[in-house]
Amino acid sequence: MRDFSTNHHWLSINTATVRRQLGREWPLPQILDACAARGIRAVSPWRDQVAAAGLEATARQLQALGLQLSGYCRGGLFTYTDASSQGAMRDDNLRALDEACTLGAPCLVLVVGSLPGALAGRPAHRDIALARAQVAEGIAWLLDEARKRRMPLAVEPLHPMYAADRACVNTMSQALDLCDALDPSRSGAIGIAVDAYHVWWDPQLRSQIERAGRERLLAFHVCDWLVPTTDLLEDRGMMGDGIIDLKRLRGWVEAAGYAGFSEVEIFSRDNWWQRAGGDVLDTCVERHRRCV
């Protein structure tokens, strides 16, 4: 297991962690500058932030600063109700793939979606089996396009509390079953993003990480689970403030062959988003050394 205690060489910042500081958006170009100034070598930007800053301008800034990507957020949301919404979903995912290629991302992270319309509070139906079938269909279609671009897809299983709206793939086992069905040769074209916040509770976590192995472990996200948690989406904890044994989890991931970045991804409306962005980044550096 790598020693993180003396440097933050393998720290990456998911840019959602510092996107809404002190009640306003912190523009992506400023986030990238602040990361580079602290010796943070990698980021994982969100598509809306890249769109606001400009795709080509972001690519140039990343290159000028010497910043790598640990992933790109996000593709997916594969479920649909008719041919029109299916077409729109496919068009958006193709754009996501092309953006990831332009930015030099190592993978496109997929949040797969679930009941159509549920995110807006108006689910079109209650058939989660249909949603899962559409997700499998959508990933199979996107994988063909991703192979052409040599852009790996990282399926991210989300905590079961998101099963109705954000993702009907909720366990490592489900995600790996999809990968194995679509890529039995374990070519590296598709794998998983292991997010501690979503999978820490899974009693099969260690065995499924071992099952994934080096070929399937494409991304590793860290934060902490607070007790109590006051919001299902925007109350993630800074590493060390909650109950996830992050060092043990990283040990399992690395023992299975993962040797990439630990990507800090924190949505924190009432705490970390209420602080100056530079202070949050400094805390991420310190906690990454001590708690991850």
C-alpha cells in the first residue's frame, strides 16, 4: 500500500468539491489555477463547469498547468420513455465521450439513471426492471462508440438511496455483472468507479473489489459518511469526519491492482461549500495525507 503521509502526489480533486464556495460559483479556471498552485496534480471536472469555461479553453489550461484528469463527470442517464428521449440521451452521451477525449480523460464516469422523470419528481413509471434493462442496453450501445474513441467507461454504482432516480445500479456486483456481460475478455474498455460514499456499506465490498481487479478498477473516489447525515445528496463529509475506514478500503483497492489517483468528491451545501475554496483545497491536501 502506497504511503500518502508525506506528500499528495496521488491526490485528485473532483471539481464539484469546490464549485459553490461562499454562496456563489467558483469558476473552473480559478479552481484549476488553485489546484496547480498547491501541487495538486489531477482533477476530475464536471461537464457543466467545462461548458461554462469552454471546452477548448479548458483543454489548453489543463495542458499549460500540467494537470492530469482522474476521470470526467459524467455520462449515463440511459433510461427513456420514447424514441425522442432515447435519441437525446444518445446524442448527449456522444458529446460526453468527445469532450472526455478532448480533455485527455482516462475514463468517462457513468451515472446510469433509473426511473425516467424521477429526478424531477415525476417518474414516468414504476418498473425498475425496465429501467435496468434500458441501462444495460444504453451501456452496450455507448461501449461500441467508446471503443472507437479508445475512451474507457467507468460504471459508478450509487448507494441504494438513489435507486429510484439517479442510478438503478447500486452494488459493485451489479456493476461488475454488466462489465462481464459486455466485455468478457476484460479488455479495459469498461470497468467501475469505486466511490467510498456509495459502496462502504456493502458486505461483499472486499470480494467484489478483488473480483474487479486491475482491469476493472478505473477510478477511486473518497469522502466520508457523516453520522447523522442531514441531506441525501449534499451532506458528504471530509475524509476523517465520518465513519468510513478509508485506509482499509484503499488497501483493498490497491491490493487488487489499482495504482491511480484518490479523487476527493464532496457535495456539502451547508459546510464545505460555505468556506473559501482555497481553505477547502488545503484541508483536502491535509486529510488526504492523514486519512486516506
